[in-house]
Amino acid sequence: MKKMHWMTIILLLAVTALAGCSGTTDETASNDPSAAPQADIPQEITANLAGGEPYTLDPAFASDTTSYYVIDNLYEGLYTYDKAGKIVEGAASKVDVSPDGKTYTFTIRDGAKWSNGDPLTAKDFEYSWKRVLNPKTAAYDPSALYYIKGAEAYNTGKGKIEDVGVTAKDDKTLVVELKSPLSFFPTIAVGHAYLPVNQSVVEKNDKWAAEAGTMVGNGAYVAKEWKHNEQITLAKNDQFWNKDAITMATINFKMVQDSTTYYQMYKTGDLDLILSLPVDTLDQEKSNKEFLSHPSFSVYTYSFNVKQKPFDNKKIRQAIAYAIDREALATSVTKGGETPAYGYVPYGTTTPSGKDFRDEAPKKKYYEFDAAKAKQLLAEGLKEEGLTQLPPITFKYNTSDKHKKVAEAIQEMLKTNLGVAVTLENQEWKTYIDTFKQKNFQIARMGWEGNFLDPLGVLGHYTSKNSNNFTNWSNPEYDKLIESSTFELDPAKRFEQLHQAEDVLMEDLPIIPIQFSADTALISPKIQGIVFDARSNPDLRFAKRVEK
């Protein structure tokens, strides 16, 4: 369900360049925004980071939407999004693709600069990408660059940096050689692992991204002030090549994690925009013209550590999945427009047949609620493990009103439907991210947003080599299917392979899909032109304040 109001809001529910596989489905609701704001109205917006202090503002190490919310404003890649949500050239003014589709030649824009005035060059991109791939860097997502020739070998210690297919021929020319033709490379290259950093700044100070005064970017904004755990203020970057198109001059990001508190701050006018409303407020806010809810290309999950007994047993993992009533969670617990996830790939991608990937799946629903099946599988799994009952189980989740309510509901379902007692443990976001990355959990909550709007954008997370796979799960058949589907040029064959890959993932079940997510927000009528994308945080660059 979606509530619209007079303010301009663009909902971009599909952004993809996958040739022959998917069209673009845009949904727009808007008033006439032609009336310009009064000249004396400061163009300033105050939003909130519900996750609290960003984990990092160095794009090489960021892994979460809280950090990305800020990072997206501080840096710009070779590609970017325009105000209509279309992928366009960013730091590059021109892109030439070789006839075989394997070589991309980027021309860096004239006048492109870093926020400290340094010229932005092709060498900055070569350095930044190879920095992410350098195994000593221990970057978050080097596998996002594995499409490039020699990238994986270098990152895994089996190749040389000289063999990586990224070369700055001169200050203006970057040549990128791919392993194989990849028709949707622009949708991948707009990702965070492809963002540039300033080499001289990085090498001079290893804590350059920890304070506003030392941070240097090439995006629409600069970090003006950073009061840790309280607020970060971004100001329009005077060095940005496209600064005249940026209408919002100042962005204040508060860092309030308690949903009741930031909800009240919105109501008193201290915040112009909030995301993830408190669950208890949703029923009353759905009739509010300032309320917005729309599906996002993301899936809410619980991840198993498959090396932690007894969750190395597939039947025990499956038993827990069958014991969860997803319909009840969506209708009675979260209530924000989420839908039960009976597969892993969310709605939103169109197959060559014209159907949504989810509707075309050979198996329409995996793991519908079935208490009897859950008990049967648990008994079989325990017998295989030589156990009479499960050892103590702990579910971990990051501090949040919604996550707490979901965890408590699942805790009760497992007690009622399986006779299993579960202990819950919550952690603040920055601590939780480290816990998750260190695989220090039995079962842990996580939400995965597609890196790009294609089934591969989420399915790719669970290959053996993917940087986002924290489950310790590995399946050669799955890896082969994902690899084949990545470079398959026949759309019909490609989607058949993707469906087969989802079958393998759901059979082995290293993760339990719980819900396909929906974004909820309250947006002040004093602000126009915020852009919402199904796979990203709100884009504030082109927004306007029309009333003080």
C-alpha cells in the first residue's frame, strides 16, 4: 500500500540496464513543483540516521545502509544517478565500449576535482579499485570488482596487480578490461566498491575518513561538521563539476537510534524526514498525507552460521524455517507494507517472458508455515546429530524497535511450534556489524538490499567467494550457476540458471528469508523533490525546501 501527497516524490521501482532481460517500470506521484522556493528560504534539510553513528565513511570498508546514506553524497563514481533515477555518466564525460563488449574506455570530465581542489584523474580510479582488491587492504566487498580481468586472482593472492585490467593511460583516460562481455556493467560500476578516493589523502593519514576536517571526496557534498554519535552536517561542494544542478545546499544527519524519539522529533519539526517508522505508529500514520510506504528490492533474513552446531544440519535449519508464520509477521507485527518472503529474490525484476521473477519461479513458495513438517524435520535432524534436544540457541539482532518485535515474535513461534527456547541478544549497530562480519553468531538478523535491480544483485551474495557471504556456506553447484548466469547472453537461459540457483540456495538454506521489505517514511510538506529508489536511500541532492 502506498500513500501519496502533494509533495513531489519519485518512486523508482526499477533501474536496470540488463539488455534483453528487463524493461524499466517507473512509478511516479507528483504535484506541480514548478513554483520555485522563495529566495530567502535556506535550502537545508534535517534527516536522521536510524542506525546511529556511521560504521565508516571510507567507501572501501562500508557495508551498511547507514554509512551509504552519507557516502552517496560525498563521492561520485564514473556512473551516477540523475534526478530521474537513470544511470548516467558521472565523473566520466564519455564511455566507449569495444565491439566485443569486453573493454570500457572512460574519459574523465574536464574540471572534475576533489573537494580540496586537487584534480580528479583516471589514476585516482585505478588506485582506488586496486586498493579495494589489494588483499592487505581487507576491504569489505572486493568481489564486486571480480568482473574485471585479473581482479579475483590478485585479490586472492594468485595473481599480480599488474595483471588487473584497470589502467590509467593518462590523467583523462581509464581503460577497463572485463573477463567477459557484461551487458549490465554500468549497473555494477555505479556500486560503492567502484567509488574513488584521493590517494595522497589516504596515504598521508590512515584516519582520513574519521573526521570532517580530514575527509576529502569528489561528490555533491563535503563533510562540514561531524559531532560523533550526534550529528554530521554536509555542505554543498563548491568544487563539484555539477554543483549548479544541486538544489539542496545543506544536509544535517542526526544520529538518533530510538524510533520513538526520532518519531517525536519529526512531529515537533526537528526532523524533516524519517525512515523506518515505529511499528506502533503505522496504523495511525497510514492516513497521513506525509506518510510514504513502498516496496524495496531487499529481503529481511536470518542468517545461520552453518559451521556452528547444530546448524550444520540442513534439516534443523529447515525445521526453523517451517516453524515461522510469515503471514502473521507481516499483518500483525511489522505492518509497514512488507510481504512474506517465500523465496529469496524479492519482487521487482522482470523476466524475458514479461513476468516477475518471483511469480515465474518453478516453485512458487518455499517453506510455507507448517508446524507438523517443522517438528518432523527437527526430530530427523536431531537424530542425525545424535541429540535428544537442541542445545541453547541465541538469535542476535541490532538494536531497533522493528527488529526487536520481529525477534520476539519468532522466539514465541519457535517455542509454540517446535518447543524450542531461544535467547535474544541485541547490539548497537557498529558493534553488531563487527559481530556479523566476524561470524560470531549462531543465527543473526540481516537485511540484504540488491546491489543492482536484477536477481543476481541478491543471489550473488552467497557464492563461496562473495564478500557478503558470512554464513560459512559453500556449494559448488550454486557457484557454477551464478558464474554461468553472470555472463550468459541468452536472456531465457540466464533466468533459467538464476531460478536453478535459487532452488539450490533454498534447499540448503544457509539463510531464512522472512519478509520482502518495504520502506516507510514521513516527509515534511516543507520539502519537495526527494527521490526514492527501490534499492537505495533517499536522494536528497535535488530536493527543495519551499517553506521555512
